[in-house]
Amino acid sequence: MIDVTDQGYLMQGGCSGSARVSGIRQLVQVGDSIIGTSVAGAFVFDTATGELRSHQSTAVALAPFAPSPKLQTPDEFYESRRSGWQDIAAGFVRLGLLLLTSWLWFTRFVRAPAPNAARA
């Protein structure tokens, strides 16, 4: 997805070549299947086999799946899969580095040095 997230496209095997489905308005993933609607109509794309089936309507495309999944816009679909445990772990690492840097800065440069007992 580049720049525009109100319409998406599906490609198989990388990011080069022509899209299997373009102009996607809504989609949902159920197991190995991606069900959605595009400017050309409803579709079901099987990611395991690469089979693409066109359907008359969204209701017909969703009929084999129970309970019926809720379709999302391409932007909602992307955002729901964007964050994971890796992002949480990276956040803790960043927080740890920030706390360590702050502590070192405070102890080395901000806090007054302790009086030296040997000078007295």
C-alpha cells in the first residue's frame, strides 16, 4: 500500500507484476481466504492455491463462511495487522534506553558531586 489506503490491491509472490485484484474497497481474511469487494465486484482469493473466484455479490462471496466475517476498508485491514508483539518489545527497549540515558545524564552532569571526605 503506497500513499492511498482507501483502495488496495492483492498481489501474489511479491510486489512486482500486475495485481491479481485491484481497486479493493473492502476485504477480510478468513484462514487462507481473502474475501472482498473491488471496483469489479465481489471476490474470494485463496492464498494457499492462488485461485481467484469472482462472485455476483458480497453476500454470495461470504455465504460459505460462518459466522459471516465483517468486511473492513483497506486502511482498517492494514492497521489491524500493523502492530504486534515486536512493536511492544521495541517500545520497552526504547523506554529502557531513554531511562538509562536520563539516569546517566543526571548522575554525571546534573547532580552536584558528593563532597570528598579526604579533603577535610
